[in-house]
Amino acid sequence: MLILRTILKSLIRSGALLIIDADGRSHKFSGIEGPAVTVIFHNIVIPWRMVYSPSIAIGEGYMEGELTVENGTIYDFL
């Protein structure tokens, strides 16, 4: 999750993203005012997949139930 946190800190410019990892820890990333999205990872492998192949990891994780989007939609997350 450390590598993904570093990447997300520089990517999130507007809105807020709250990620709850598979261990239940919360990680918040925010920029200027905008929509807020909460994403829950149900699998410890998802953050690593997102680092190496984000488009595939997010799509497959969402479809397979390894990643849940709350307080928004998958489109808001993307």
C-alpha cells in the first residue's frame, strides 16, 4: 500500500478519495474541493495490481468484488 499511497498523493488534485484497505486501515487523499469517493479493498493484492496495471486491476477488482466503491460510483473513482 505504501507505493500506491505515494502515487495517489501526487494524482489526487481535486475531490477526496478515502481508501479502506483489506486490514481495515483508512488512507485519505484530497485536493481542492470536489466529489468524495470511498473505496474498499477486500483483497491485499489489489494495491499491488493497481501499481503495475491500474486499468486492469480496477476493472477486474470491481467486477470480481475485490474492490467496492461507496459514497460515489466507479466512474467517480476513475
